[in-house]
Amino acid sequence: MILYYSGTGNSRYAAERIGREIGDEVLNLFERLKERDFSELHSERPWVVVTPVYAWRIPRILQEWLLETELAGSRQIYFVVTCGAGIGNAGKYARVLCEQKRMEYRGCLEVLMPENYIAMFAAPQEDEARKIIGRAEGIIDQAAEAVRAGQPFPEKMVTLTDRVLSGVVNPIFYPMFVHANKFYATDACISCGKCAKVCPLGNIRLENGRPVWGKNCTHCMACICRCPREAVEYGKHSRGLPRYVFPGEKTEEGENCPEGQALRKGENER
């Protein structure tokens, strides 16, 4: 079974592509994470966890869910980790998680996808994003083939920088930077509530038709990137930057994103 968590669609795409290639069930963990649903899952086939990397490890909300949830049946588990630049030494900590769950770690595969972390960086323009996705497809297919063949993922060469990012920076990155206090809605907000719907932690509520952020944020960037009017900003950094949602993902409930709009340049007047 393929389990995935995705803020803006990169990991969803990878998970669904793997699922099609190996003919296995694909499960979106969004509702389970949001509702803190730790009920048992069962699969006789190996587990494949597809997730973005947050601060060079798998997201803490996903790690907690995996530790609390009984994954019955197969004891083998693969990790496919999407990222904008690199996953650091995320594999080490995925391996530790597997040891805690008494499961067989089958490797952690890095898949470079378009950057979406616009709290600190800039998402690519549409043409570049599509090129990045095109290059990633071969790696995703290699992941599927390894799972189908029962082979472990190849070991990633880990540098000293990787070890520092995952081992030293990650523990201080969360308390120092992962907060919601810089998010706000501009006058372009149409009170659609999309930001609240896509928050995996239920951290956003509407007050008088405007979103208000609480303290439980994981910086998934779903609220800012999935806003259909680009009305959500993150301090001054996000102003004028393109938002990123995987091409073809829905921008509004029931409405497919028109070609090109998923990666449209932000409006400078906000």
C-alpha cells in the first residue's frame, strides 16, 4: 500500500504514479492526520510512504502518525521523499523510525521536485517547474520498479552537510522558524475557506470571513499556495512570488486548475 502526505501536490503525484506502475492501493493521509486517526491499516504488500521533506527529515506530523499507527501485514517499508533541493540525511531518521516500529527499512529515495517552500525560497516559474517534474519521472519509475522487484532503494551518499542539516539544523529549525504568525490574508481574500480546508492540522479558522491562524503550524505551504486568489502572504517574503501547486491540481472545490494557472506569477499589487 502506498501512503502519502502532500501539501501542494508533488508527493501526491509521485504516490499515484508509483501506485499505477505497481498496481497497488494509494491512500491519502490528509484526513487521518487532520483527525488524528491512528486506526490500524493492513497490507500484505510492502508499505511505501511518499512524503515531502521538512527541514531535511520527514515531517514531524507524519512521523508521529507513523509511530502511533499499527501497520499490519507486511513488515517492509520504503520511503520516497520529495524535495526542492535535497533530503539531507533523512534516511537515517526514517531507519530509526522503522526500528522503533520493528519494521524492515527498505531505503529512502530522494526525488527532486519543484520548490514550494515560499516562506524562505522562491518557487520556479511554470516552464522550469515542468522540466523539473519531467526529470523526476524517471526516478519515480525507478522507485516503482524497485518495489515491484522487492529490491531495496540504493543507499544515498551522505555528506557532512547532510548530517548537519538533518541532525543539527532540524531540531532548532522547528522552534525557531515553523510558526504561523507571519501568515495573513490581504484584501484579495474572498472568504472561500479554502485555506482552512487544506490545512492538515486544522490550524486555520475563519473569523468574520477572514482566515486566522493558530499556533499549530507545520509550514506545509498549502494555505498560501492553494489560495485561489493568492490572497495569503507570508510576511514580506512571499509578496510577488509565484505560488506553486502541481499542474492539474484543483484550485477550488470542484474546479480544475486551468493550464498554466497552477504556477502563475503572483500579483505585485498585494
